[in-house]
Amino acid sequence: MPKITDFDKNFKSDVIKADDVVFYNCKEEPFEIRGLFEPKKSERFSRLPEYFANSAEVNDGVRYLMYNTAGARVRFVTNSPFIAIVADVGYKPQMQHMPGTCEFGFDMYVATENDRTNTIYKKTFVPNGLSEENHKFEGFYEFDDSVFREITINFPLYEGVNSLYIGLKENSQVKSPAPYTIDTPVVYYGSSITQGGCASRPGTVYTALCSRWLDSDHINLGFSGSDLGEKQIAEFIAEIPMSAFVYAYGANAPTLEHFENTYYPFYKIIRDKNPDLPIIFMSTPVSINIKNEKIRKSRTARRAVVMKTYLRAMDEGDENVYFIDGFTTLGNSESEDATVDGGHPTDLGFYNMAKSVYPVLKGILKNRKS
């Protein structure tokens, strides 16, 4: 039976088209990894410390999804005329409405050295033909010249990464990137929407878009189906140096009562440890035109809890809190096309979300710098 690759070469798997390639473990200097917990010290890439893997204080989803590499990036500067990768990824395809480019793929953005004002998407390295027995793949991208560039490679959002090797031309130079303009990360906590379901690739989720637009570091602590507002998660987040915290918890609390009982205490743990931290309360995004009355009522009730907490915080004298209404974040007339199922955003939905969150973060971070 014919395959699409018989007719369109663009769908063929990448192969490394160079003999003079030298591979580097991305954990080695001068490569810089962001968005993970102590990635160069840990045996396994993870967003949380290893003690969470056996913790009875968090749910099964957190213990599993902590190894999904949402928000992780490797950054470096090189004058190599090509970038190659060899990656070993987890392989448990479960996403019926999310492409493999995001579930397993790495995508690459390029900027002129020390100038990220014009960061450009160049390539998604995506596997073809993975199986339980074979979960390694290679990718290749060739530039037109050998000038110094800053490279950012985003890790997959919905799988674990066992290893990543970066291939550069022999005798080319590689060095550390310049710090972000906002080098202390913005931290996000929430559901599958925060983790990235259902973007087309890692760089199009709203957290990544805001990071590029702000030139800021970020940490993505979105847990699909598993943001339950546990105290241990709040205590961990409270210890992270942050420039801002986007509090997007709410979609997966099992009941409204659970949400009411956990939402304010989670905020207070973080606020008590970080008295000057900007905190954005964001209710769960939902299409403004959603027809499912049950979901509409649930989102409306939970939005009221978020608003109540926001107002309570201000009544208690907290002047560094902000509110974003999830009913507005996916867009207006086009919001029917902003999700795959009424809840999980498409790339359009994530772009609209980023356009809602970015100006709030920009104002907050500008004021903190001044």
C-alpha cells in the first residue's frame, strides 16, 4: 500500500546529513537547561524533586506527569552551520486529539547572538516510527551560513525525555547563552491547559509564547487531570525564586467543595513565603460560546471561587494580586475554533490566552524592574 512519504518527501523522517558531526550531552557545559528541577544533577529529567515520586501527599497523576518535560528548554550559542539531535523519549501515545509533534517532538527557535528581539521558529524535530522497543530518533537542520546564533530547543510537553544529544559541526564553537532579560522565572501551576494540551508543538503553548514575548525564563507546573491544589505542591512552589506566579488551578478539582477548601490555602502558603511576589489568579479557560451547560455552570462556579479569593486577598491588604477571567482568554467570535473539545486550546486558543496573560505579566514585571 502506498504511503504519503512515497509522494511528499517533507513527511520523511529526518536523517543526519553530515559526516563531520560531534555530539554533546545536553547536560554538559556550556549547554543550559531551563524549566526542570536540577536537570544536570538528576539522573532523570523531571519538573519536581525526586521525593515527589514516592509521596503520599500528591496524587498519582503528579507522580507520573512530573517526568513529562513541559516547559523544558536547552539553550546555547553556536556558529555551527547545522543542528542535529539524537533523542531518547518515552513512548506511550495516549493523546487522541494532540499531534505527536507536541507529545514527542522538540522544536527549535533561533535568534541572533545576544539579541532575542527577533526569535524565529525554525524546525520541529519529530519522531516517525517509534515503538515500545525503539524510542530513539534523530533530527537535522541546516542553516545557510556559519554565523553565531542563540539556539533554544523546547522539549516535548507530554512525554519524558531519557536523553538528548546535540550534534554540531566538528571544530565549530559552542558557548553559553546570555541571561534572559527576566532571568528569574515566571512559574505557572494548573491543569492540562497549562501543561500544553492540545498545542501542535511545544513552542505554541501560552506559557512558551509569553516567555518569548517577555524574554523571560519560566517553569511549567501544569499537570493534566491532576491539579488538585495539594499542600506539598504549594510548599514546593513557595520555595522557588519567582518573578511572578500564574495561579491557574481549578479545572480538575473533583468537586466545588474541594476547590473551595484548597484554593485559598494554596495561595496563602505561597503568599506567606513570598510577601512581595506578584500573583495572577486566572480562572479556567473556557469557550465564551460553550454550549455544554454542565461545563458552563461548573466553570462559572469555580470562577466565583477564584474571584472571591482575589477579593479576599485585597481585603486583607494584598496589593500585588491580579485577576484574569478564563471566560475571556480564548477569544470572542472565533472561540469555537480555539479549542479541540470546548476546553483544551488549539494553537489559536493558546495564542489568544497568551494575548490575555502577556500584558498583565509585562506590566507587573516592568514595575518590578523599575
